[in-house]
Amino acid sequence: MPQLPAMSLAAVPGRRKATIEIAKEVEKRGFPGVYCPSLGDSLSLCQAIASATNSLEIGTSITPIYTRNVVDFAQSVGFINELADGRFRFGVGVSHAPAMERFGIKAGKPLGDMRRFVEELKAVPRVGEMPPIVLATLRDKMIGLAQEIGDGMVFANGARSRMGHSLGVLSDSTKQSDNFFIGNMIPTCISDDEEAAKAVNRRTLTGYAYLPNYRNYWRDAGYEEEMAGVETAIAAGDKEGVVKALSDKWLADTTLFGSASKVREGIEAWFDAGVKTPIIVPSSAVGNQLNAIEEFFALW
């Protein structure tokens, strides 16, 4: 029996009821969990899925810490945690300065802000038991903080070749603990037309290449030439140049694409790399997310 990954589901307007039905199908098919990104209201979606399922693990991956008052967060996640009977994980992150600036939010120093947020969240009175707190991680210092103050860590668009280094920041006892979550959100496109699938994933990740923290992480992962090319293209205002700078090697290290058998093998490789919960973020070369979800189910 193959190891099954978790799945990413977003609360897209117009498809919210359908998304809850998909979560029920994910549970029925025996997949371990559903993790909800910040697109839409991920906490509301987790609450709805908790009410509609019985055994499925649920989590945010992630919710930016700056978008609500910490008391409001504590009340919401305390409610969901009680409703879910221990199946809920609260994934939180500092997001990215450009994204927060669009909301008029001025982010501070990531490590200090995250430490303060977790302390304040746990100190809010009369909200019930807090769920496990999972920190969004890329680079070593945040990974160390996740081990120190959190109950897990989750990457998004992590490089598989870098995972040995990243997980090496953790102690052996942390890595082996069933209570410490280690996940990664993996853009995935399943298609026998591999070039089309690669193009979909490259479009998905190109926006992240504009973010300095991702470029620094991928540079650390060995993609110095690609990131230098991206920065040259950004400086020149050359959007197509940004796309061209992102190599197939980099794409294969950060995403899954191609035939069903190739994607299944890729998922196993992520498990082998030490990621306990690969989280598939499905896209389709021939349709919308609903098509992508059907293609994902057909893998098994």
C-alpha cells in the first residue's frame, strides 16, 4: 500500500460548498489530511470541514499572523480545535512583506514577531485548548524556532534536494516525534504532456521568484545561477526573462509534474526525503482546480 499524501484545498468563492464535498471525498478515499492556504478564509474552511468529517486531519498552511488580532485568532482556533477533536493544526507564518503591504500592514522582524505571536496566542484566557501550532519555514533560523516554540513546520515550494540540510537543523528526537509535524506544499500537475505540465507549474511558481526570501532560500539550495538570472530580469522589467531564468532542474526539485507514475514516484521521493506529510497543491493542464483534483484522485 503506497504512502498517501495530504491535499491542499482553498476556499474559492463560488466553490465553497463543492470544496467541503471534496474534503469528504478525500476522507472517504483514505488520504490523511487537508491543508488550507491563505487564499480565501482558511479558518472558516477548516471549521466547515471539521463539521463535515470525522477522521480527516485539517490545518491551515498557512494563515498570516498579521491579518487578525491575536485574541480573535485564539477564539477562532480554540473553537475549531474543540470542534475537530484534536484533528486541527494551526499553521501560521509571517507571509511576505509585499503581500502584507497590499493590505496596509507593516511587517516586523520575522523571528521576533513569530515568537511574540505564539506567546500571546497561548496566553489568551478562556478560549479553550489551543491546537498544535505549525510554523511556516524556509530557512534555518525559522526551522530552529519551530522546534523551540512550535509543534511542527511546513514548507511551501521547498526544494527536495535541500531537505536533508533543513531537517538537519532539528534534533533526532524532534524528527522522530509523532507529535512534530513536517510538511511541504508541493505544486503538482499530472499530465502525459509533460511540457504542458511543466509550463503550468512554472507559471504557479514564477510569482514566488519575485519574493526576496524565496530567492534567498533557493539560492541556498544551490540555484545561484537561476536566482541571479531572475534578479537581472526583474531589474530590467523583463517578465519573460524571469520565467526563462527558472531552470527545469529547479522546477523538478520544487514541484511534481508529468505522468501518473512519475508523480507517484515523486511523492515517494518526498517521503524518502523526510517530509512526513507531502501536501499536494493540484493544478491541471486542461482545466481548473476541480479537474486537477479528479486527476489527483485518479493517481490511486
